[in-house]
Amino acid sequence: MIQCGFFRFLILYFNTQTVTGELLIIVSALSWACVNVFSKVKFSGDEIMNMTAWQLLIGAIILFVISIMTENVSQTEWTLPAVLSLRIARLHS
């Protein structure tokens, strides 16, 4: 069912950026599913919160490194609303 919808989308609205985004979504969903199955089999006796914390930490580090390599940090504009929203997000996490 998902494949039919995806291929219909490719035929009707072919755009390389859109197709790349759709493929990235599918690949990320598949990799997330594989990691969940692997972690349930491999780490069934470990504490769930500890394992989740490690997964989130490793993912955050990888995303941070990718963003530093691909984004132009010198053009970042730190406005007061942006800084306040980051502080509020930090307080609620």
C-alpha cells in the first residue's frame, strides 16, 4: 500500500528534492525499525531507560557533527526570541 502511494507520488509530482526527501524518510523509518528489533534481541536484559539515553546521545552527537559540516554557522543570527525559545525548550526537557 505504501509503495503504490509512493510510486504514484513519483509519477505525478516528480521533483528531485521531494523524491530525495521521501527516500530519506523511508530509509530513516527502516533504519529505526531495524535498530528497535536489534536492540530488543541484543539488549533484552538491560535497562530500557539506560539504552534509550545512549541511543539519543549517540544520535544527537551524529546530528551535531553533520550540521557543523553542512551548515554555514557564520550566518546564524542570534535574536532574542530565538535565544528565549532555546532557553524555554531547555527548561522543559
